[in-house]
Amino acid sequence: MPQFNMILLTEAQAAGAEILEHTKGTPLREGGGDETYRCGRCKTVLLVDVAHHDAHGVVIRCGKCGAINTEPHHHHH
């Protein structure tokens, strides 16, 4: 069950992106795979046991610390 720290974005970098709002205490998405993604700043779990394609390209604002996160763009070969 791999875990990944997401990459932090500034407000300017996230401009124009659809930002998903995470609620503190509840993963934004859960199930469908085996990858877990954490906030790059405070390590709050944002996506739990999701498939890679479910995390691809998402932008999430952490409900705990307010940081804007995106997936770390790791690639499987």
C-alpha cells in the first residue's frame, strides 16, 4: 500500500485549476485501489486506497492546513 506526499502549489500555480475541497477528518476519496496520498505540508491523509487514475491531475485544498496539493506525478513503467 504505497503512500505519497503530494506536491504543494501556490495560489498562483493553482489559478484556473478545479480545486477540490477536502474536509478535515474525512478522506476526499476512499477506495478503488491501493495508493494513499497525504498533504505535502501537514501530512493529513487526503486520498485513501485510491487507484492511480483517481489521483491523476487532481488539485486538493487540505481542510486541515489549507495547503493546495497536487499529485506528485510519479509514473509506473
